[in-house]
Amino acid sequence: MENVREELDRLIQKHKYGYAAISRLLGRNASYIQQFIKRGSPRKLDDEDRKILASFFGVDEQVFGGPANVVWDGLVEIPVLDVEASAGFGAVAASETAQTRFGFDERWLRSLTSAKSASLSIVRVMGDSMEPTLSDGDEVLVDASDHASRLRDGIYVLRADDALVVKRVAIKPGGKQITIASDNPAYPTWRDMNRSEVHVVGRVIWFGRAL
């Protein structure tokens, strides 16, 4: 459990958040996270807090003491989060808990990604700004282990304040700035963004669509 506290503290310091801000993210009193890290109280994070923190920092839930996703009869269960990633102007991420789960064949999943299953989750796309690549209602598989430190050209789920958006990211020459764009030309593009100021939740590696 000490490793959990140390890793949470490291992530908070790395992203320059205060303890009180992370406590508010969890809907807790302002001293909650400081007490957890510095005083060991509570002894462990509850399931809801752990899931929110893992999603917010873009890390495996196991980092905060969570279980690995279940492998049952050759299928890996991936949680479908109760949140939408806007392909428009932002969807408030009010509840990032699993509302259901998809089962993926373990061998097929391993051919798609080497990421640990605990890093993977599914969110629903809302809006049309990523048309024709992604449509409203598509469900995307997000790899939270593929975030800021591994950022490269591709489609990512990003966090902007309390909103999640799905956008195309392009690294500019030199690697310090990025362009955040929509595939639909009717929507704006943000150029010359400092990559250190962009909170990357994870990379979109697959999507599913109802016909």
C-alpha cells in the first residue's frame, strides 16, 4: 500500500496538482488525499476513488491497488465506462465507473495491443466532429497506458477541465508542441499547443459501430 501512496504522490507532483484539487475531483473534503498519502488514512482507496484516479491520470487501475480485469473462458472483460468522450465541444465526465463490460478474445486482444488489460476501457463517442472517422454513438477502446509520455500522431481521448474530448493529435517538429484537430473540417483546430499542458487520458486503438 505504501507503493500506492508514493505513486499517487508522484503523479500529483508531476502534473502540478494540489492535494485539495484531487480531493475535490473525488468529491471528498479538501484534506482527504493529503491524509491518505501522509497519514495512511484511509488504509486503502475505495473502488470508486481508485477508478476515477486511474482514469484521470491515465494509468492502470492496478497502480492504485485495483484488480486485473478478469479472463474468463478465453475472454478478457473490458469495462464500458459510464461517460462519453465528446467529438464536439466537450462532455462533462461526471461518472467514470463501469456500467457494463465487453468480453474480448484474449488472443485477438493481444494481437491488437500489448497493453495490460487493466489499462483498457471503452467509452462512447458523442458528436460529429470526428466524422467520417468516428461517428456519434461509436464505442472506442482506449489504452490509458499510452498517454503523454508516449504521445505520437493518432487519435486520443483528452481531458479539458471536467470534460473529455476525442481528437486527432499531431506532433509538431521538435516534439514540444502539438496540433489538436477534428477530422470534420466544420470544427476548429488548435495549433501550437504546449504538449505539457494537454492532459492525455489515452490512445484510441479500436472502435465499434452499430449498423
